[in-house]
Amino acid sequence: MNAPLEPAHSPFGGSVAARVLRCPASVGLVEKVPAYLRKVSAYAERGTALHTAMTLLIDNARSLDEGLVGEIISEYTITRDDVENALRPAYTYVDALLDAPGAEFYLEQRVIFPTIDAFGTVDLLIRIGATLHVVDFKFGVGVRVLALYPDGDEDIINAQLAFYAAAARHSLPEFFAGVDEIVLTILQPVSIEIDAEMISSVTVTPAELDAFVTTYRAVCAEALAPAPRLQPGAHCRFCPARPICPAHTGPLLDLARFGMPSASITKEAYLQVLADGLELVDAIKDLRIALHDQAKRALEEGDRVPGYALSAGRAERHWHNEDAAIGALIRLGLARGDVIAETIRSPKQVELRAKARGLKVPTELIASRRSGVSLVRGENVRVPAPGRNEIARSFSAALQAFQQGEL
């Protein structure tokens, strides 16, 4: 059972539910951003394309083994890695659910949230007996998305999934009639965590969905109030209103006051100045990216951004036809090794493909070495790298212990 794709986006829809819950003021700020600038990332274009590809696969309009690689969907070209690392494992999981006896489903179904003017498009609803699955595809390769997040002494249900479940229950009451279990599932084949599970699920009760409806309704009402709560955080990452948000532009004012220290400053005070400066630069780093991406998209759409223009990139040479070039170059007298370089894929690329096939790459095949030393915030240190003075002190202490016979 299918529904037509809904081109419009609700200001309170499922895809922004987590942000609205944490920052009701973002709703009004986003409305001030021209609609065509609210989605500027090339990663978003890839995600949209892979979502469409999954729809085609489930509808049996495409095959994993032919036709998809090289196809252009939403201005994005599907690659072999997209098929093998993302689409194949996701489709394999979904196909098993759809093959269950008596399975019924809705694909890309527009649903309306109860009591407020909000809607969204849920990727996939599958009912098998008295169990209903709400499935959301995540094709980003960044931070892993979970169906349930730990938050202190309690766990928080993924707001987007809760929205879709509540809206689907309201929009499709007959489909939900007699359902005993509602399983919310995030399907994310690839993330920055190589060993992360592709599937993250949580089972919720009707009472939990009722509680979410009440909470979300109150937050949406707050968003429309004269002075809604403005709260920055991780939910700001994909918010298109960052270039005009006071929480993100405020550090620019602090940076303007970042002045020269007095002549009598101590070393400790100067190092504190460095730390303060880094804090400010980190605060505006993402803002610079948002400004750049939106200005570029505006120019691509034919609008004028005063003082800026698009410039053609550097020309990159390539072979007109690789197969023809290989033959011609070898006939010219070059050895095959002069023309073709055979290299093994990186461990990460192989691990992704192995994971998609349910395989595990033996750890003894892989060696690792540090690429160097980088500067990060203290809480983000993976492996501490000592400074020169600390290394010297450690060596002196070890040498002294050795000379005294303690080692």
C-alpha cells in the first residue's frame, strides 16, 4: 500500500521533532529562512536518493544486482558502495519482515499528528499479526542514530520515531486495531562507528505514545508563543536557522571583544587566553559552514549574494573511455603496470562491505599507527599524547628508578 510522496515539510513534522522538543524557538527562526535554503547538504541529497532507491526496491521497480548503480536520483548518482554497503543490508532486513506470513505494509506514507497541524512521511509501516513495526531509514555516514537514548537515570525514545508512530496510529486507526506491540526501529547500515549494529529498536506501549502526544502538543504551543525557549545543543546540527540564531551568532560578539592582554600577563593567564579563544572559534566553526552552504545554494538558484559569486573549479583531466585508453596505451608500448595500478581497499572500506554481508574481518590482518598529534578539547581525548616536558620528566623518573635498582 503506497501513498504519494508529500513535497511540503511541516514546521512541526517528524524529521524536526527532536529539535522542536528541545528548542521551541527554532520553529519561528526556521520560518525566516527561505524554503529552498533549508536543505543544502550534499549528504541530504544522498540520503534522499537512497530513500527513493529503497522505495523502488520494495516496490520491485529496481533490483540490487542491476540497474541501480550509476542511476541518477535527485541529482545524486548511486554508486556501487551505496548499493553494497547501504542498500543491500537495509533491504535484506526489510525483505525478511515483508516475507513474514500475513505481513501488510505502508510505504512512504503521509501521516497526520493528532490535535496539532503537523504531518510527516513515515518510511515504512509493517504489520505482522499483532505487532506493528515503524521503520525509519538512516543513510547518513555520520553519528549513529538510536531508537532509545540514555539520559541520566532514564531512557529517551527517539522523538522522530515516536512522532511517526503516534501520527500513524491517528491516521490509520484500522491498521493499528488489535495491535499489541509497536516496535520502533532505526535502520542505519553505515555510521562512523564501524562496529555499530545496523538495527536499533525499542518496543513502546500505547500509554507511552499518549504521553508523547501530550508533551509534543505543549511544546508546539510554546513554539507559537511570544517568547519560546531557545536552547542550543546537539539538535542544532541540522538546523537551517543557525546563521540567524542568537545562540550561534552570539559568540561573534564575544570574539570581537577578544583583545590584546595586558603587558604584565602571566604565562598561566596567557594560556587561559588561548583556551578562551579556541572556545570562541569552536563556537562559530559550524556557523561558518552554514553560512557558506546557504550562500552557495542561493547563488546556484540564481539569486544574488552581495559581494560573492560562484567560480568554476579547477579542470580535472580524465580518460574519455578507460577501456579504450588501456588498450591504446599498451599498444603504444607501455607496460600494463605503467597504465593500471591495482590497490587493495582500505580496512574501513573492506569492513563496511564485510559487515553488509554478515562477515567479520580478522583483526590480525590489520595494523594501525597514529597519523600524528592533534589538538582537541579535553573531554574528546581518545589517547592522551604527552608534551615534551612530560616525556622528559617520565624518562628522568624511570632512569632514576633504574639507577636506584627499583626497576
